Amino acid sequence: MLIHALGWPVMESFATFGSLAHRPVPPDAMRRFNDLVGQRIATRKPVAYLLGEAWLQGVRFVVDERVIVPRSFIAELLPQALEPWLEAEPRRVADICTGSGCLGILAALRWPQARVLCTDISADALKVAEANLRLHRLSDRVELLHSDLLDAIPTPPAGQGIDLLLCNPPYVNAAAMRTLPQEYQHEPALALAGGIDGMDLVRRLLVDAPRVLAPLGIVVVEIGHERAHFEAAFPRLPVIWLPTSAGHDSVFLVQAAGLREAA
């Protein structure tokens, strides 16, 4: 908040903060900072909403209360961790439940030759995603689609389809939704609540995914702290748990062949 109030470039300021720490704070910046702190205390709004921006993997995204704050563990995996599971660089990538568009944009930046499709059921969220596409000049390579999960995605011709499907769906179970800290209550419940066990949208996604996947496509899904509920819902599905900063049980990968066999 202080860096924002000072008008300094965020990432550069973090990198050189030691040399900046002794610079005086002008009175007008101090007033802006105190106002932000006051809003944070009074409203418990996430800082990203107060600033109108959030950073994920060093990339800036425009955000407001139409989308959840970008924070997906999947973002940690995009630079390198998925390569062993990809037959080649993906040509077609999909980011389902895209929200601000952050994962789709990070994927487009990671694989410059890929075409990326971002879907969301919320028309308001897609407006935020559109602003982020303009910010990163990716409107020519990233498509936005208003869709309930995969419903609006046409079935591709045989042998084609999505090479990499990413999804950070609503997965918070009903009991956890009732005890969320006040900060999360500023976020759209549509983007958080996943039903009684948190798996409502995950079930639908995995049932329909084989229809849109390429023969060697993979699906990467974040489920937060819901691994026990996931394994109860899918006891025989052959998934690989990917390591992230949250541990080894927040993000799983499943291959198209495994989904088809389990169907």
C-alpha cells in the first residue's frame, strides 16, 4: 500500500526496497497511505480491491470485486513444472473459470505460439478479463467465452482439441463457506462455493473434459484443501498431485487417457 501511495513501480520497488527505504515519504503520499490503511481496517477489503490491481508471478492484473483476487497455485506450475506431462508445447490452451483471466494470460505469455480460450459463467468477470487482455496486448491470441464450464465449447474434430486445460474452479465446501474470514466475503460467492463437498463443479468438469481434449491433452485443476473430498468423490481416477508452495495436495493433473478410462 505504501509503494502504491508513493506511485513507485511495484516490482522494481520490491527488488530495490533496501535502497528506497530511507527516502522521505511526501505528505500527499502519506495521506494516501493513511487513507488506504483506514479503509483496510474499516472494511476488511482485500488490498487488491483497494488498489485496483494484483500481482501474480510478477505480472500485474486489474482487479475489482467482480472477480476473486488472483492467487492460484497453478500459476506457480506454468513456468516449468508441466513440461514433463506435455508431449510438446501446447498449441491450444483453455482456462476454465478464468475470472480476471490471470491463468490464461500467464499461459499465453509462457507459450507465445499458443491460442488460449478463457471461459467464465460470469459476464462481469469476463469484462475484467477483457481489461487485462488489453493491458497485456493479448486480445488477438486469447479468446473470451461466456460459458458454464465447458458447455459453450464446441466438440473439436477427431484428433484435435485442447492440449492443456487449466481450471481453478469454485471448490470451497459448504461448511468452510460459513466460516470464511471477512476478507473473502468481499469476493463473489459464485467464484468460491463448490457445494456440499466442494466438488460440484469438479465433477461436471471431469465428466465433460474428454469431449474437448486432444488425444494427449492434460487437465490441471486446483482444489485447495479439499483433497479428502476429492478422493472420496473420485476414488479410482488416476491423478498426479503436483507440488506447490501449499504442499502436494492442492493441485492435481489428469491425462485425457485416464479420464476416458475412468468414464
